[in-house]
Amino acid sequence: MDLILLAPLGSIAALVFAFILSRQVLAASEGTDKMKEIASYVRRGANAYLKRQYKGVAIFFTILFAILIILAFLKFVNPFVPFAFLTGGFFSGLSGFIGMTIATSANSRTAHACTKSLNSGLRVAFSSGAVMGMVVVGLGLLDLSVWYYLLQWFYKALPESERIAQITSAMLTFGMGASSMALFARVGGGIFTKAADVGADLVGKIEAGIPEDDPRNPAVIADNVGDNVGDVAGMGADLYESYVGSIVSTSALAVAAGLGVQGVTVPLVMAAVGVLASIIGSFFVKSNENTDQRTLLAALRRGVNISAGLIAVVSFFLIRAVLGPQNIRMYGAVLSGLLAGILIGLITEYFTSDTYKPTQNLSGSANTGPATIIISGISLGMLSTALPVIVVGASVLLSYFMAGGATDVGMGLFGVGISAVGMLSTLGITLATDAYGPVADNAGGIAEMSGLPKEVRERTDALDSLGNTTAATGKGFAIGSAALTALALIAAYWDEIQTKITNGGIDYILDANILNPPVLIGLFIGGMLPFLFSALTMDAVGRAAQSIVMEVRRQFKEIKGLMEGKATPDYEKCIDICTRGAQKEMIVPAIVAIVAPLAVGLVLGANGVIGMLAGASVSGFILAIMMANSGGAWDNAKKYIEGGAHGGKGSDPHKAAVVGDTVGDPFKDTSGPSINILIKLISMVSIVFAGLIVKFHIL
């Protein structure tokens, strides 16, 4: 049997399971008429935003498609690349759209389910998140499978070794479309959600002194819309491209290591096994009525750990059957990736959950005002980078040498790629625990705005607080997987350049020595890029948030009876401001990500690009962890105080914590998670334009 057939079968299983879960979610009651009305506001706003975003993205894809067609005509890229670029972007955007659609349908249903029990609310929210997870892995495997078999048919006349080399070389460039779509979705969605969130908090909580999610706040619906377009649609597109990128880069490294079709089979089948393991693991996510965060975290972690355990067992037999007993050491690389993913999640949880000392101590720093909680939060984020760096470093070292890197560099690099696939093999359920968070957050807002009983809000708050931790954990997972995938992509770029030099008869010397000036300059440029990118995205949030602040103040002042609850705010105006701001502000960061590798390559050559990719991967990985963990800790420190610590809601420490949270919002939901897309996108752009760079460069 051709084991690669398991990839399309796995994609079908994922999509069928996602369909079944979506039907279960939609079968649940939406609750009262008021709950349905609020949910419809959120749904309409999210759909309007994505419609406008996709129109803008379509222009970008059309321009780049035309450029790739010209390069294909001039034989700088494979003729399939322009079309694969479109399918990668389409499926990435589609996965985010489907996930957002089910999330905006699940929010009121989760709130209503919480009127029955905590576990009922958890199951509805988690099921909606599982739809997102399964759609991402299902569409990712479907896209890869279709292109694999299409290229297999097209190159059928070539000998097997040449055929598989052509297939993987072409497939390697497909991730550029997914990465481009992910960047727009993440940056645009992140700007939208955090502009609304910051504006709502600064005017509503601090200036007006009204509760979070109070229906009198004109920005509250925009805030709920932002949770979906940023943390669901954006995250889905983000992890879609990580998933696809890890598989195609590992497949290319397998061919470079001389493993041929057998080597390509391993990552594809591992991904299919991961789908089945995630489906099984999802049935073990359930809880009792205990709202303690440790209990709820254990409920979610149970499903992830069971999935990881199943993959660990099956992968042993897969490696042995496909690569033979002589390569069973490759199994160690799989385990290192799985273990690294779990450890990064636990480390992130420790630094961001209010059940542990770091966040509890951070909340205490609010006693002396906003300045001290901001200082302490930045310090916490910086401190939290040490352990993930050690974990990823150990994973790279173990996977490289256990795969045989001591005697064969190609096998060692393939091992690094396999560890990334191992980490992402649990994506179906890992993403479910992440995408669940915005649904729980929206459910809390709907419960507040609908005037549901106090115990319902307590349950939604417990699920929301859990969602903050799982979202931070999901971001840590995304960043860790991006680091391993970026390393695999750098190795794949090296092989791609060598292939272009050999096949094109080009006189170019590859020299990645750090003392080589182009490499050293590239390192500095690459190290700077994540900081430049973060500055642009954070500034964008600041400008958009200023517009929201002014609008909310205007409505509070001009709409008579609003503060007394006798008038309805103009929610649509705030949604429109966020939408227009996000569309405008995401253009420059996207241009930087596309143009930087081309500019560096045409000036410094392929050696300079290698330095840039290495520098961006290192600084981007560390900066993204720091920003995500600082933001997550600030958010949960605020919620810890709202739970009664340090004077509770309305106290001076609470107001200081709200300021800290507003600083953390763009950290954890805009700039931080966008960096992992940046480091993969510049790698993909470099690979796609490798032929152009190696032929036309100054140094």
C-alpha cells in the first residue's frame, strides 16, 4: 500500500469530524432574544471586516501572481508555483473564515450552555475550537495531497529520484501563499482587535468606571468582533502556514538527505496520524463544576497529552516501517519535537497563569501604580524567554544528532525538520484549545450584556480566564513551532540555492561563515527586522486605538441617556473605524516582510540572505516569546485582581492592572504572534526568489 494515501484520507477524516462538530454546536440553543441580537451584531461585524480584508488581499495576490507568472515564463521559478501560491493563500484564508464563522455562532450558545453547567459551556466552546483545529489540518493536508499527486502525474516520465526531487522543490515554494495570507490575517486582525480592546478599556473601565463588556460602551461589540477576526481567523491562518511549511520543508530535506519517496512519506503520514490522534484526544476534554483554573487546565491538557502519547507510539512503527530499522534513531527526533511542544506549553502556562507565582507577584506590583506593573510585566516576559530557548536548543541538538547528523549533515537536518513536524502533529487539538479562548471571552461579554444571572457570569469568567492561559500557551506553541520550521526552511533554502547553482551552471560560492561580510551584515539586518516589524504594528494599534478613544468619548458626551442605559450606542461606528484602521495600517508591515528578503538578496546575495534568515529567526523567536508572555501575564494579573485580590474591581491596583493590560494587548495579540509569521514568510519569499537572487546580485 502507498502510505502517502493516508494523507488525503486523514484530511477527509479531519474535515468530516469538523462538519460533525459544527452541526453539534449549531444544534445548541442560542438563548434569549437579547443574546441572539448581541451575537448577530458580532457576527455581522466580523463578516463585514473579513469581506473588506479579503478584497484588499485579493489585489495583493493578483499583483504577486502576475509577477510569479513572469518569473515562471523566464524560468526563474517552477511553472506550478504561481498557481500553488494562490491555492496556499486560498486555503489559509478559508480555514480562518470557517473557524471564525463557527466561533461567532458558538459565543451565545456557550453563554446559554453555562446556564446549565460549567461543563456544558466548556464542551460547546471547545467543540467550536476543535472545528477550527480540524479545518486547519484538514485543508492543509488536502492542499498538499492534491499538489503531490498532481505533480506525481505530471513528472511521471522521470526516474523516481528525479521525480521526487522536482516535486519537493516545487512544493517547497507553495507555503508563500499561505504565509502571505497569514500575515494579512494576523496583522490586520490584531490591529482591529487591540484597537477596540484598548479603546474600550481606557474610556469604559478607567474614565467612565463602568464594568467590562458593559452594553453602554460603544466599543464593546467591536472588541468582541476583534476577538474573532484576530484570535480565531488570524490564528487559524497563522498555524495553517506553520503546519504546511513544516511538512514541505521536511519533505525537501528528506530528498536532500537521499531518502527519496520514503523520506517524503514520513512527514505526510505523521500529519495524518496526528489528525486521528487529535480526534481521539478531543473526546477526553470534559470537566466538573469546579471553576479552579488548575482543574480546568487539567481537563484541556488531558486531551492534548493523550493525542501526543498516541502519536509517540504510532510514530515508532511508522519510522521503522518506512525508513527501516537502520534509521530507527530518527524516532528520537519525533519525540524531541513532541516533548518540546509540551514543555513550551507548560513553561508558558507557568509564566502567564494566575495559579502560579509569576502572575500573582505581578498583580502585587499594581499596588504601587501603573508604572511598576508595566516594569514588572516587561521583566517577567524577558525572564520567560530563557527556558523556551533552552528547550528549542535541546530539541534541535537531540533531533540533529539522533537522526545521524554527526556523520551525515543531510540526515541531521532532516531530523530537525521531523522534530518540527512532531511538534505540529498535535495541531488539531492544540489549536482547538487556543481557538476556544475567544469563544469563551465573547460568551462572557454576551452574558454581561444580556443580564444573565451572576452564576452564569462566574462560569463564563472561569472559562475566559482559562482561555487567556490557553491562548498564551497556543502562542508559545506557535512561536516554538515557527522556530523549528524556520530552521528547517533555512536548511531548505541552502539546498535550493545549491540546486540553482548546479543546474544553472552559475558561478557563485556559498559561504555562510559569520566572518563573511555579507553574512554578518545579513545577521544584523535580520536581527533588526522583528523589532522594526513590531514597532510598525504596535504604532498601528496605537493610532487606531486613539480613534476609538475619541469616538467612545464623543458618544458618551453627545448621546443623551447613554450612561443611564436609556439609549443605545452606535456600535457600527466603532466597528467601521477599527475596520478602516486595520486595512490601512497592515499595508506597510506586509510590504516590509515581502521586500526585505528581496532587497537583501539583490544587494548581498544568497550569503547575505542566509545571515538575514538566521538573525530574524533568533531575535524574532525571543522577542515573540517575551511579548506574548508579558501580555498574557498582564491580562491574567488584571483578572486575578478582579477575582478579589488587592482590593478587587474598582480599586487603584485594578486601575493600574487595566493600564498594564492595555499595554500588553498589542504585545500578545498583534506584534508578538505576527513575528512568527514574519520569520517564516521571509524564508518562503527567499526560497521562491532564490533563482533570481543567485543570478542577479551585487555582492
